[in-house]
Amino acid sequence: MPLTKATTGKDMIITAINGGRRMKSRLAAMGILPGQLLRIVGSSGGGQLIVKSNGSNIAIGKGISRSIYVI
């Protein structure tokens, strides 16, 4: 399921990132890679999600959140 449909506060594993090389590279630089554990910790309004990955909170826009698939 896309990250936008995931439940806040629940640990998830990233299964895939559907996007171009540039987006995947940008997410990888933030530690967001397939196989990583991720948790939605909140929403900043306007569609942005605040996620926790590798101990850091990261804001991800709605468009990119739709491209990240989790289980």
C-alpha cells in the first residue's frame, strides 16, 4: 500500500519506491530505502507526512509519499 494510506504510529517496512532515479537518490540520502523500517509520526497539514526513519524525523511531501510502498 502507498505510504499515504498507512496508519499513523505503526511500524512499517518499505517494500518499493516507484519513481525516477533522482527521487530514489534523494530518498536514499535521507535513509529511506526498500527494506528500511519507517513510522508515520504525524502530518504537518497540506498533505505532508512526518516519518521517523533511522531515528530521524523527516517531512515527505504528498506526491513522494504516494510513490513509497509499505507493508
